[in-house]
Amino acid sequence: MRRSLVILAALLAICFPARAFAAAYFVFFGTHITGDGKGFSLSRFDSDTGTLSTPTFLLQLPAPAYFILHPDGKHLYTCDSGDTFNGQPGGGISALAIDPQTAKLTLLNQQPSGGADPSYISLDKAARHVLVANYKGGNIAVFALKPDGSLGDRTAFIQHTGKSIDPIRQNHAYAHSIRVDPSGKFALVADLGQDKLFVYRYDENAGTLTPNDPPFATVKPGSGARHVIFHPNGQFVYLNTEMGSTVTVFAWDGSSGALSEIQTVSSLPADFKGVSAAAEIVVHPNGKFLYVSNRGMDTLAVFAIDQEMGKLTNIQYIPTQGKTPRNFAIDPTGQWLLITNHGSNNAMVFHIDPATGELTPHGDPIAVPYPFCERFLPVVATALR
């Protein structure tokens, strides 16, 4: 009987496109709220139709605002965004196991993050360490992962010092994001408080950080460096600024860790009047388009990317169908963009035009409690098991 099922599965794989088996995804939502019944919620997403289900409560955890999934699909790592952790000053991070069949989450362990309000967490290239940026703490840290996926020892900690011109928002260092480069040899850190993009040499075996030479690139004073991302070709770096609502394009030298500014563009239209702050920045997996969310204007800015020079050309501003858009993600098929509007407690799906990168609203907003981050996970097929 088992042999027959295996043969049947092989025949179906030949007769039907692979995407037919990858249409269903779990979607995890995190929140910045703490308290009873607050934490992670779970939806289903159909990449064939772009349909997102209303989420259901999954697991209580204190303000899991920004989180990531391990490439194995079996582990999740989150910032527990707050100023205290287990009654002590500073925030925390958590490791959770994912049931691939049901997406149920089980807490493995937690660690102090090393500073207040951890706002960003990422994995190194080998997925053996997590890297954390503590926003209010103004510092960064690295933690080893144990074989079972739980958090191990802290392997690096660096405290930033310094400030910039805004006496309220930039009165000290505010480490806002940390990301390892495609080679796995460098880590870039955007510091809102200092208007700098720091470069560290990274040892993926030891999980250690050492200041690079040159140690950083700067952006316009008062603009507030926020999130950093690499182009898929590894030759360009894109940094958005929260206070300035800009995107700066850098050429990236992967051998020396040097950044060379190419271009700075606004994520807002020239005639915009009002207050707005950039949030997330994402490059499409095909490397042709870049997207930025604007809180205040409540839009997504869409840019085309010049494949030779890395420069950006704006092609669209589109309302997010809600207030105060935060994070967003592109589904694994590259056809859909899912964004959270935490000011209006909803999430919205947009279709991505494969030729132009332009966005079209798809369906109605889905209610989600004060959402920040979202992540896609393929649903494991079980019908033939």
C-alpha cells in the first residue's frame, strides 16, 4: 500500500505543476500589545487566489512585534519588544518551535536581549546565530543557536555611543536594524540616533563582531537610519531613513565591506504636505523592484531598480487601505505583497504586476489586532502520507 502511495505521489508531481502543491501558506502575525490573549495569531493564504483568512489566536507572548523564521521552517525567533524582561531592565528575545503540520508554536526558551526595546532580529547566513538590534538600548548582540533550535550563549555585544542633531529622537544611539551581508562575512547596523550605517566584520563560526575599516557610512543629519537590505545580486545596499523618509542606495564592496553612496531619493511625493515616517523596506526577490511603507501618508512607495547601477525610479504611491502601515512581506511566489496597518488593526493583500512591480489592492482588509510583522510558511502537504 505504501509503495502504491509513493508511486501515485510521483505521478501527480509529473502531471501537475509544482506550484499547485505550494499554493497554501500559513501566515504568522506578531503584535506590539502585551497582556492576556495577546501575542501571535495565524492565518492561511492561498497564493493561487490571493485569499487571506481571518487570523485566529495562536500563542500568548509579550509584544512579539518583529520576528523571523528559520530556513528549516521549524523554528521562529522574535523580539519581545519592551523595556523590561522578567522584571529586569531591558528587553528579551524568544525561540519557538513550529509544528510544520499545524503551525502551532511552542516556546523553547528566552534570553535577555542586552538592551531595552529590541526592534530587529535576523539570522546569519549559516543560520547558526541570531543577531539583535536593541533600539532604546542603542546596542547590538549575537546569540548562538543550540542544536534543538533554542537560544544559547551570547557571543557578541557592542554598545553604540553618540547622537545627532534632533534633541529628542537622536539624543543617544538607537540601533534599529542588523543584517548580515550575502557573503556572511559582514554585518550592517542602521543607527537612527547617529545617522550612520555601521559595518562590522562578522565571524560566523564564533558569532563575533569587529568594527570594519571603514567603520560606517553616514546619511543626512536628522534623517534617522532605520532598516537596511541587500539587493539579491549582492552589489547594492538600500537604507531607508525613518525621520527623513528617504532611501539611500549604496554600492557594496563585498571584499572590503566598503559602502559608496550612489543616490538618495524620497519615499514621499514632492508635493506631499504633512508628517510621515518610513517604516519597512523590501526588495522583490527578482531584484527589479523596491517597496517602502510610509506611516503618516499611509502609502506604499514603489520603485523600479536599475539593474546595472542600482538606482531607483519611483513608479507608484498607493494607499495601504489602513492607518500607520508597518511591516510587509512578499509571498514566496513573488505575486503578492501583504502589509500590516497597525493603526487601524488590519492587514491588506496587494497583487504585484510581474512586468512593472506596481501594486493593485486585492480583496478587503482583514482584521488583525495591532499587527506589526508577518511571515509566510508553506503548508506541508499531508494528503498522501
